[in-house]
Amino acid sequence: MNIRQRKLAYDPLLSQRPLTDINLLVIHCTELPDLSQAREYGNKVLYDSGTGNSGHFYIDRDGHTEQWVSLDRIAHHVKGHNHNSIGIELVNTGRYPNWYHSDHQIPTEAYPDSQISALIKLIAHLTQQLPNLKHIVGHVDLDQEQIPADNDSGLHVARKIDPGPLFPWQTIMQNTRLINIGSHAKNYDKSR
């Protein structure tokens, strides 16, 4: 698997953990237009520790894959589940730029085959590297907080929706032994 190493400057400042603690993959979408804007966001220091929010891996639309955080480091990518998980970010506009506008809650960008193929390869690679990796889930299933809509504080919208309704769970689940523990969990037809 060809993974370009582009560790964030604060990677050494993130807390360490044994690889055996990792049992969960969390699938995200960047909800940004491109990888360079995702990198800008990932570089931002947001915490007193000198670190910010980032996934471990980023996959661009053409399948180009980068690692921004070491596997043995705890990245800030999902509330309450960072210690035991790996975050994989797929470049996709999602709801950009109106993330919290009540009329803009349904993403329209599909995930290209090249990106999904790279994700399947990365999942296979990680299942070989991480002995206790068992589960996969979308970010939306771990962060279900509702917040006031930007355009009407009387309405509430989901803080996180990724990877979103256009994410091809069936294709992913046909190509992995991981168990989906999220809202899309079901008996996937592995024969297709």
C-alpha cells in the first residue's frame, strides 16, 4: 500500500498508546473542498497541549493516501472514542460551506471509485497492522449532538453527519472482516 507520510508538526505531542488498544476504525469525510484545506485545518493548534483536530489518514478523491498522525498516537477526531480508534478522513465536500444551515443538510458529492478502492486497501493494511482491530463505524454514529441551525436558532441540525448518506457501506463491508457497529450495521451480502 502506497501511503505518503506527512505527519503533522504536533504528532510527537499527541498522547501515546499501545497498538493493542486500537479496536475501532472511524470513517469521516472532511466536509471541505480539497486536501489542502483539510491540511490547513489539521495544522491548526486548538488545545493547550499544542495539538489540534485531525484524522490519522486522509484519502483524496483520486485515491492518493496520506498519513498525518502515527498509529500509536491518539488523534483528536471523534468525541469520546479517540483512545481506541483510528480516524480515516475522505476528502468530500459534505455540507461545505453551509455545515449548519438547515436547508443544506444533504450532501450531494458521491465518493469516487478510486477513493473507495484506496479505502478498502487501507482497511486491509490496517487489519494486518493492528491485531485487535474489530469494528468500523461512521463518525455520525459516535457524535450525534444536535446544535442550533445557523439560519434559525429554533431549528437543530446534526453537528456531524459524516461520512453521509452517499457513502457506499455495502461495498466497504463486502471487502472487510470488520464489524460495522453503527446505524448502518446489518448483515451485508458478502457474495457480491
